[in-house]
Amino acid sequence: MSVLEQLSVSSPVSYLAAFLLPALDAVLPVLPSETVVIALGVATAGRTDPRIGVLVALAACGAFAGDNLCYFLGRRFAPVAERRLFAGKRGARTRAWADQALRRFGARLIVVCRFIPGGRTAVTFTCGVVGYPWRRFAVATVCAGIIWACYAFFLGRLGGKAFEDRPW
């Protein structure tokens, strides 16, 4: 309960958590970034404070930063990943399928996979490995980050308002 009590618009912990957890969650998908963003929404439910927008923006920026970190790790370690993930005939077919799916569905795939557990990490890393154009990737991850941050935060606000008298 003590950590949840620290989440508010006046707490520096909230701003740090809003950015860092979505950023690190791309590389370490076990981190509870969505849970924290929803909890921030719950903590601010029923309030109208302009700093709430800052929390949502930080969550979106953290998601963007994490997606790009994962993409650049994919670019950096592409030779190793190619040997491990795409070796042999089956690996070549898998890589061709990934390439084709990204060419055909690109931005839509990146946005949708943002909401699938583990999908975000797999797709962003794969985009880096196969050399998906970074500019298109960046635009898609900006959209995905904004949609995700708004969804999670306002889901928390809605739940926080509905259960205002019973927070647990």
C-alpha cells in the first residue's frame, strides 16, 4: 500500500515511474508498466490538475523510448539474432514472413502489438533485426505510445472514479 500511496501528481516518484517503467518494459517485459500507468490513473481519479497531462505524456514518451531502445538493440545485434533466430530453411521462411508482414502491415502491426504481452518486445526487436525503416518505425511507435498511455491512464481514472470509495 505504501508504494500506491506515493503515486500522485505531486510526487516525483510518479513522474519517474511514468517514464522509466514503460521505457524499460520494452527490454524487460516482466516490468509492470501498464499496471503503474493504470495505478497513476486511479490515483488521480476525480481530480483536475494540469500535471495529469504531464504524467500521460511521460508514459507515452517512456513507451516511445523503450520501443526505440529495443529497435536499436535489434539493429546492433542483428548479426547474432540472424544466426540464432533465422538459421536454416525454417529460419529463412520465418524471416521472409516477418519481412513481408512488416512491409504489408508495418505501422498497424507495431501499434497493435503494443497491446499484446510480449508482442511489443518481439515486434520492435524484429523491426531492428530485419532493418525496417526507422522513420516509419518512429512514427508508428509515437502513435502506439500515445494511444497506449491514454488508454491505460484513462482506464485507471475510470476505474478509480467508479470505485472511489473502495480503492482495493
